[in-house]
Amino acid sequence: MNAPTLTALVVCHNEERQLAECLAPLAFADELVVVLDRCTDGSAEIARRFNAKLVEGAWPLEGERRNSGIAACTSDWIVEVDCDERMPPELAQEIRRTISAASPGYFLIPFDNYVGDRLVRYGWGAAWGVSAAPRLFSRGAKRWGNQRIHPKVDLQGPKRTLTVPMRHYVDRDISDMLRRLDRYTTARAADLRETGQAGTFPANVRRIFSRFWKCYVARKGYREGQYGFLIALMAGLYPILSYLKANNEK
């Protein structure tokens, strides 16, 4: 019986600064697929150096471009890696061992989240970073939704979890974190305008405090000092800024 095959899938938009560093550790996969969404920099040339299969186009929704990448994968299993993530050798080995005997379905991969060079373990959540995500899955077991930001996913089969974390370089510094908040809330506002589900001003004000509490206290962000406070603050501001943009910007 032949061993199950594996595709590494990377989706990017003008990521020449960090794309090579992302792709290099993925050589363990049988196939490499890189989706180039409206890239105008050197991302395509970098991907070709790694013998990647390129999928080029323009997709207004995150889910659409990710689903286009999944459709281009030909292996039995797929592992999704974002450009700001790095695959440790230990995780690559665990993935190979796991799919050699696994039934179809999906696996959560845990994350080690970094701000700059600092590992920040606690406080992520409430639409502001995750501690694990379903990134390893068999063909047909995962499909992304149509939202612009944080698309929902349809998952098939049993949920299981790997043990070795992916390294995720979330933000370079505090300024980068603020820029990400601006991008995320702009995209979320567009989704809210389309669906008419922005909610009310008082409800979104209350979410400032409930989400801050969830990240800073329930998820132990206080253990990270000032970074834990910042993460909780960003999580609290995310819904109210999205609401305000949805109602006051075009």
C-alpha cells in the first residue's frame, strides 16, 4: 500500500519579504501549491524557485481564494500554512507520522504566537488570534466560507489534535498590531454591511468589556504583562470599530 501523499498550501498577497522563509521548511511535502492573489511584487518568482504549482488570480473574499488553492491540491492530505508562519522540523515529522495511519478528517495544529521575537502564549482569542486551527485535513474535509475576514469553515470527519506547534509571527511590533486592527475591522465592516448584522451600538460597547475580560482574565492574558493587555484591548476594540466603520464608511 502506497503512503498517503501531502500537499502544502500557501496563500499570499505581495509577500516577497517573507515568502522564501515560509516555503523553505515545506520541502518535506510531496506537492507545494502557492496561491498568488493580485501579487505585483516578486512573490511569483520566489514560488517558482521552490517548484511550486502557482494559482494566480484576484479574489475579493478570503474564503474564495483559499478554496481555489484547495481545489488545486492533488494529494491525499493538505496542510495550510500562512506566509507569517514557519513549519518546525518536529511538526513536519509529526504530520508525516500522523497521516501514514490516519482515517480521513482533520487535525488542529497548535500555534506558538510571536509579537516580534517574543513568544506570547496567553490571551489570544475573541477574534484576535487563535491558539489552534484545523490546518491539516484530508481532501474534501474542509471548505472555507465566503466572509472577508475570519471566514467560517465547514469541516467533515473526526476532530483530532497534533502536539507540535506551528510558529506564527503575528505582528512585528505594536504599530504592526494597530495596522492589523485597522485592516481587520475594515474587512469586517464590509461583511457587516452586506449581511445587515452589525448589531446595536450599546451591544458592541458591551463587547469591549466582555472580550477584554475573556482575553485578559479567562485566557490569562495578564500573565503576558503589557502584551497581554494590548491583545485584550485589540480584541475588545475589534467589534466596536467594525460596527462604527460599517455605519459610517463606504
